[in-house]
Amino acid sequence: MRAPRLAMTVGLVALALVLTGCSSDPLADQYREGSSKGFIAGDGSVTEIAASARGEAIDFTGIGENGETLASADYAGEVLVVNFWYASCAPCRAEAADLQKLNAQFEDNGASFLGVNVRDQAANAMAFNDTYGITYPSVLDVNDGGMQLAFSGSIPPNAVPTTLVLDKQGRVAARILGQVTSPSILETLIRDTVAEVS
């Protein structure tokens, strides 16, 4: 009886830290120190796909945290970086600042970012954005899993976080399975995909 109560208390404390915008993030710190706390995460492996070997364009539509409709057609002709995440995911927290920096770097420079929140409702997603200064939108995928399904036929995001780089035709060009631990690698993947001739 004591263990479940303790687990619930720890969960509530973690959620409170996210919602209050606390600058220190113990869960992310524990993850960085090697304490995974039961999260299933990828190993950070990078997969690149030659343009000639890429599958069909990914067609998706979803509802963002602000109630707006977000669709693949909105990003036609540009590179799109898609990050699968959720608020209490320690590696998602650990990579958040790096993703936002890259988003700012590539905004209006040929690439956009889109999050796919796989577990949270709008309030938690927006609290995460406020805490970590995230300015790009996220689709809320918790209710129907439509975004995960849309990407499953090409390269399934087997772990959260997973980051995909889509080329200008909307095809998966690269994947980082797990936390983006080296932003320079993701930057290079984006830059190379932007430079590709359509």
C-alpha cells in the first residue's frame, strides 16, 4: 500500500514541477545521470535514407494543442522535422532546449518543426511548451494515434522520443531513435535535406 502511494506522490510532484515552470528539472537530471526511471527509450541511433530509397510521402492530419488543424499539406515543399514526445518523458525534457534552438535556427530557412505528443492532453502539452520555451506546434495524438499510424508504414517511431526529418516531398529522409544527444548531428541531417535538389 505504501509503494503505490509513494509512486503516486512522486508522479504528482513531477507533474507539479512541469506545470509551475520550475527551472530545475529533477526527472531530466536523473535521466542524464543514467537513471532511466522505467522509460523505454531508443539508443540514439541515426538512420539516413538515400533519396532513391525513400518511400511514399507521409500524409497526415491532426489537431494541435490550441485546437488548430495541422496537416502535411501545410508543410509542402519544405523540410519538416517531426518529434514524437510527451511531457513526463525524461529524455524528451532533456532534448527540448536543443530542439527549440534548432527550430529557431531553421525557421524561415527551409525547415519547420512539428511535435507529436503521444500521451498528453492540451493543458499538459502547453505547460511543457511554457516551461521549455517551445514555440513550434504539436499535434495531440493521445486519443486516436493517427499520427503514429501515418508514420508506421515508413519508419515507425519505436521509442519516445523519436525525431524524423522529412524531405521536401514529405518522405522520411532520416530518423534519430531516442534522445537527440548531439544537436549538431540533427542540424547536419536537416541542412543536408534542405540542400537536396527537389
